[in-house]
Amino acid sequence: MVENGLGPGRPPIEIGLSAAIVAIDGDKPAILVVERAGTLPALPSGPFDPLSHRTLEIGLRAWVEAQTALKIGYVEQLYTFGDRGRHARFSDRGPHEVSVGYLALTRIPKSSARDVGADAAFTPWYDFFPWEDWRGDRPGVLDELILPELRSWAADTPTRHEANRGLERRERLRLCFGEDGMPWDEERALERYELLYDAGLVEEAARDGRERGLKRFGAGAAPALGRPMQHDHRRILATAISRLRGKLKYRPVVFELMAEAFTLTELQRTMEAAAGRHVHKQNFRRLVENSALVEPTGGTTLRTGGRPAQLFRFRRDVLKERPAPGLRLGGRG
Amino acid sequence: MVENGLGPGRPPIEIGLSAAIVAIDGDKPAILVVERAGTLPALPSGPFDPLSHRTLEIGLRAWVEAQTALKIGYVEQLYTFGDRGRHARFSDRGPHEVSVGYLALTRIPKSSARDVGADAAFTPWYDFFPWEDWRGDRPGVLDELILPELRSWAADTPTRHEANRGLERRERLRLCFGEDGMPWDEERALERYELLYDAGLVEEAARDGRERGLKRFGAGAAPALGRPMQHDHRRILATAISRLRGKLKYRPVVFELMAEAFTLTELQRTMEAAAGRHVHKQNFRRLVENSALVEPTGGTTLRTGGRPAQLFRFRRDVLKERPAPGLRLGGRG
DNA sequence: TCAAAAGTGTTATCCTTACACCCATGT
DNA sequence: ACATGGGTGTAAGGATAACACTTTTGA
């Protein structure tokens, strides 16, 4: 251990900045991931250097803009994790890393390919969280794999702990996955991921040295539980999804994901893609119109097929007019 | 610069953990501040040592529990700031500090004094933000000082910048302070503090090397703009206030601030103390009863004066029953 | 008997939800 | 003509906001 002015014995700390950069590709929410042969996919990330950048966000923006061909507009800090994986291994060599996660919203660049920079590409986020997409049928993996496993995990009260730990497990399960009577809450994406982690059902848990779950189905079933990522990046992504799903309801952030002009149905598809569920068409439209968030451009488009659709644009003025503009997604569609 | 394994030239980084520890003392929201003779008040804070503590939150808890006689229950991460003050001075000696702010909720210890540890004491938070308490009259400092200053600041378009900066200033002012027609939104406490900072009206701004505002009233008026704190601690406190005011509306966190048994009026006073405004009594009571968040203990108390009041306790089960329990504060009282 | 605070009943309004039907285009 | 998606009207139910009045204690 070198002397570094922090007092004796304290290891050097590095701040890692990671960005979950979200764009919507038609009806697929996608995030920008860096993927090199032989390694797990990762979020774009890099170290914070306070000499070059005054704030963390400036550091992150500079870093993203240098690495990708993307202009990111909206950026929001998510959370700061002090442990690399969940179980930091203290014996690891090198500086300890504290990671600050960010959510960024952008548009898919129009250039033919979805690729943005050397090894970076937009990838559907439900590849990483197959159980989060409820737009079609209820995701099969829930009943085929996740819930049976979690139920047995919940029933299996861990030894050496208080007896009511079993109850807590059951309660978490009910709340997160909408068991008996509880509704599915799309905003709990992070809690669901963390529950699966604690139950040893995602790759990252095994990698971090936890007991592997999947007793009944065997390790072969793991791919159905979503692609793993490097470090804690899937946790950051889950945080991003939860935050975005929540924020869509009370701040007009969808428009960061839309082109300049769009149809109401495209707007709805975008909301639904992110929320992972359908909403009621008429109610959505009235909601949008009452909100005064958009105005017609005057033009129409045929690109959606069927009857020509009116084009709208975001009215940036609402930010000045109304205190907390947003679009609440109502009930199920 | 010593070699520290981070590559050449990158300075060492230290993580500072700071806690805004909130308790309600009757009708006064208070935070725990450390105050030594000759120094500005500060939040309890200390460095993160990854060798001793696996996560940031564990580090923070250990640190607070070692320093104060307090058991803190509820803890929530607020934000991570990469700059010490707003304008980090790169020439500063010593490691660069990144500060992670936390919100903690607790009860005022019953022990006679409000003091908790050597130099620590609970202090009314409106001492730091006099313009945030709208429970009595509209705070006088707004019309006497803040708004006149801010209006002239907004009118005074800065040179060397685009002309429409002036508009932006006006818009921020309208939104944050409820000018012409906009309602006062108690959740914007952080935005208000940051606006005052940008306008050079709080001490911290001058300290960080910004041009001082207060042209019209002179520097003598500064005390009316709240007590300054060390570093960016007042910014962290403003973040805590905003977050708490928001969270009270959709999560049952008030109960972290209440004694085991309480009357409905005490509950209301607590909400109002934090929110900085009054709410409608009957509607509040019905809201609470419909929410099923509390149950009668059976007992009554005379401590509130007048007719004896029923005592209630928090029903911890609701956390298991309802997906997102909380208490929306309705309109003005 | 009066002050102080607890506690209740009722109505108007708005927002949310849900339902079912018509319209304009390309094939 | 028909399939496809765009676009609308309306009614039921629940939540919210605002109103004023009665009850029980201590002084």
C-alpha cells in the first residue's frame, strides 16, 4: 500500500462513471452496451478525473461523447454503489472502485446501423430482463422458471437466521412479483433484480460467490434469466429502468426519446416500450391532449400504415407554464 | 503527486459521507449539526473506508453511530456531488473530495437535552432556510429581500452570454418562487437554494468565489438569508428537504419520525413541519383513516390540551398489503 | 362558562376508467 | 371490399377539496 495522503492503510479509491444510455428503437427499448469478443457486455463507463472535469456529470458527458458518436441530452444521476459486485472481494488487487450510475436519454441515430462507435451497439434491454416485458402475454419465464424457483427459495428458511426470515422472503416475493393479489408494478424492476440476485438466480450472484439457486432446473436454465453483464452493470441498468418508468409518469422525459415530429401512437408505443405494458389508447390520447404537452405540426404521415396520422411536436413552453408537467400512465389497456 | 496505481497525474480521491439526520421536535423540523467554536455548522460526515465497510451505507451508519448517541433507522442515499463547493478550486491542497449525501430519519431522543454527542445538536432546519416555512404567514424575507433581489438579478441579463439568458432567469424565478400565477411548490427547496446560490445571495456563493449579489440591500442583509454551513452541506440539506417533502406523499416515511404512539394531530403537525405548510384537517384525517396506515392503540392522551385525543400506532403490515402506501398531502388547509 | 383542541357529516367537482363506434388510407 | 391503424363521445365511479358544526376536556 502506498502512502497517498489519505492516512495510513486506506486504499486508493477510484470513481467509476457508468451510463445507461437509453433510446427507443421502434417498440424496443435499447441501451448502449460495449461488447468485446470474449467479455461480457458492459455499460459505457470510465473513471472520473477531477483535474479535467469539475463535476461528475461533466466527466460523464465528456467521456460518453469521446467514446461514442452520440450527443446525449438528458442525463440524470441514479445511484452510487460502494461495492463493485455485491460482495466486494477485499483481496482484489488494484484500487477500490466506487461506481456512480447515470441514466441518459437519447434518440437512435438515423444512420443505418444501430452501431455507435467501435464496440458499442444499442441492444434491446429486455435481453437482460426478459421478465420485465408484459406487452404481449405475461412473460413465460415467470411461471416456467422464476416463480417456482423463488417460491421454493422463499419456503426454504435459511438456517442460522431467525425463523421469520422465511416470512420476509415470501413478502418480498409477493411485493416484487405480484403474487396472490398484489398487482405487478413495473417500477419495481430494480427490486426484482435484487431479489433474483439474493435468490442466486442470476449469473452475477454466482460470480460474486453466492450459492447458486436453480436447484430444480439446473444451471442450464440460466440463459432464460437474461444476459449477465460485467461488474454491477446489470444492477445499474435495473436502476435505470425503474427510475425511467417512474419518471415518465410525472416529468415529460419521453420527449427526449422521440424524434422532432411524431404521431400520438408513436408516443404511446414509446411509453409502452419503456413501461413494459400496454395502456388504454383513448385515455392515453386524452391525457396527452389535456396535458398541453404537444401541439400539431400540421403535417401528417403514412409511415405508420392505415389512415394517415397527424404529426405532433413537444411544446417546450410547458416547462415554463406548468409546475410539474408529466404523463401519468393510467390503468391497464 | 504520489504514484497510487491510478495512472500518472490523477490526484487521490476521497469519498466523504454526509448525513442529513432529520427529527421533528414538536412543530420544528430539526437536523443534527456539528458545531465547534469558530467554525461554521456542518453535517456529521466522515470519509468512506472500503477496508472496514462493504458498502457506503454501512460506512455511513457505522460512522454516525460512532459519533452520536443516535440509532438511525431509515437511511436513504440522496446524491453524489463531485465538487466540494460549487466551484472546486483546483489549486486546493489535499485529496479531491467527492461527497455522498444521505437522508436519515429518526426521533428526537427523549433525554432532556437535544444534544447528542460532543458538539452535535439538533437545530431547526428553517434556521438555514427561513423562506421555506409557510405555516404561519408567507415568510417576510421573500418580499422584503429575496424577490426584489432576484427580480433585479433576472432583469440584469449577463453580458457575454446569449440574450435569452435573461428569459431563462425569469423562468427559473417564476417556477421556483411561484411568481405570477405559479403556485409555491414546497418540493422545490433544492432548486430555490441553487437559484439563490447562482444569484449570489447566499454566503456560500461568495465564499466559492462568485460575485456577490445583494446590491440593493448590502451584505448586512445576508443573515436573513439563512445560516451558511461548511462546504456544500447546505446544498445537501436542501436536497434532503426536497426529497423528504416529496417522499412523504407516497411512502409512509413519516412514521420514522413519530413516537410509537401518537395522535392524529401530532401526525399532521409532523407532516406540516416537514412540508412547511398547513393542510386541511378533516381531509387529512380521512386520508389517514382510509389509508389504513394506522390503528388505534385504545389509549388516549391529554398532552395535546383540550379534549383527550385518541392514540394511534403505525400498522407495519401495510407494507405487506399495499403496493405503494403513502399519505398524499392534499391542497392548502 | 369559556377557551382549546378533538372529532364528524355532507356536497360539489374533477379526474380516472372503461366501453364501442366511426374514419381515412393502401392493397 | 377489407384490413389496418387513426381518431372520437359519453357515462359510471371514485377520489379530492371545501364547507360548518358538535364534543370533551382543563382552567
